Amino acid sequence: MTINQTTQENGQLVITREIQAPRELVFKVWTEAEHLKHWWGPRGFELTVAHLEVKPGGHFHYKMSSAEGQVMWGRFEYREVKAPERIVFINAFSNEAGDVVRSPFSEIYPLEILNTLTLTEMEGRTLLTLRGGPLQATEEERAFYEGMFESMKMGFGGTFDQLERYLKEALV
């Protein structure tokens, strides 16, 4: 049975998914621009990588564009990178210059989300666990984040479906 679950634990979103690809490859597609552009972001959006420097203190700055013309910018700030098993990063919405800004859908969505990605080797497969929660957020922001659990579950589910499809293509 393949593992694919999303839970809410102590105000954090926790996604666990078994990926049918070796850990080194999964790590590579999380850390290289030519791969990220094929799967990161909401379904139906095209990703453009503006900047990528995967190291502590480095940034991933990107633009997501829909066919209808909707544009959103985002960024990661890497805190820890331990190949091929762990990446700790702060994710936020941004403007075109890379400055952190409020989300386009709510003034009370937390400005920054601290995420820990763990990749565990499983005999040629990878157990991916992404744990994320608000960083330095108000109680109102935390409550809003927790209230978005079902929406985030669907959004990340679509993103990780894209990751799995891309990895299948990459392995061919």
C-alpha cells in the first residue's frame, strides 16, 4: 500500500507521501531550476524561476502564471540543506523584487511558513514528509492558517501529483 496522507498536527500541516523514485532524484528535483519549473506550484500554473540558490541563506524566487493571466510571486529562504535528506526553508508570497508581501487572497494569512522537508530512503523509493506551520504569526494568523487545512491539502495534493508525474517522466 502506498503512503499518501495529509494531517494537521499542533497547528502544522503535515504531508507524507511515498514517491516511486530514488531519494537522490527526489532531492535533485527539489533543488534544481530545470526540474522545479515542471512541478512546483498550483495545478494549471506555469512556473518561472527568477533566482535559485539552494544553500543556507540562499533563496528560491519564482513567478507563477495562470493561462487566465493571474500572476503570483513566491520565495523560499533556505535555512538548512542536507543532501539528500533534509531541507528547511521559509516559504512566503513575494513581489517581483523578492520582498515578502501579504498573500493575494487574505490579509491574515501568515507572512511566512517554516517548512521542513525530509526525504527517507525506502529501497529505491522515497518517503517524503513536508511539515509546515506559521512563523512569528499572530493568533489570528495561526487560526486562519489552521482553517485553511482542507484547501492546503487539496493544493499540495495537486502539486505533489505533478511531482510524481514529473518523476515518472524523468525516470523513462
